[in-house]
Amino acid sequence: MSAAKVILLTLHIISAGAWVSQFFVEVAIERFARTMKGQPGAHLLAIAEGRAASLLGQIGGIGILITGFGLLGVDRYAFLGIGGHTPLWLMIKQVIYIIAMVIVFAVVIRGTRGFATGQATEIPSTVVLASRLVNVLVLVNIVLAVWKPL
């Protein structure tokens, strides 16, 4: 295995870890926020949850994208089978990634715009559901990466 592949694969795995760790951050802060509901500063927990999940998602999502394209080059695979060979398991992973990104851009980012301006005090339930769906898709992609079914 070449040094470039080892480095890219390591960064790819770290990025996946950052992305999937947002689920645990969301759950932990959300549980704590429930105990603080109605108390002064409770809205700060929602802001912290949104920002932490956003940061982890950005690091993980962008890291997966960049290192994924690098790994395609190193392994001489194509993106979605365009212009070359792509194993089926990898093509499924690529489609799942695209679906996850559409959900992030269409629902999660749009639904959390109020946090950037300080206007929002609670994460909308649609955003929480969309974020959890993306986390499930990330876990499916991790399973596919490890399993690599034929």
C-alpha cells in the first residue's frame, strides 16, 4: 500500500469518525438540555448543540469528500462509474453520500440559519430528524466500507 493511500485512508477514517461523532454529541447535549428546560441559559445548550454538530459535520463531510476523491485517484476508480470502473459497494457509498449531502444542504443548513444570527433558541424537529437520518446514512457507509460486499 502506497504512502499516499495510507495517509488518505487514515484521514478518511478520521473524517468519518468526526462526522458520526456528531450523533453522540447531539444526543448527549440534548439529554442535558431537557433537564435544563425552562431555566436561564437553557437556550445556550441548543446553540452549543447546533454549533458542535455543525462543526463536526463540516469537518467530517468535507474531509470525506476530499480524501474520498483522493482515494479514487490512488485506487484508479471512477466517481459513479463515470469514465472508469467503480465497484458496486463503492458506487452505493457514493450515492448515499450524495443523498446525505442533499439532506444536509436542503434541510439541516436551512433549518439552522437562525442560530448564526442568535435568533433561534431551539433546534426544529425536522432538523433533528434530518440530522439523525444523515447519521444513519454515514453509519451505513461505514459498514459498506468495512464489509465491501460483492
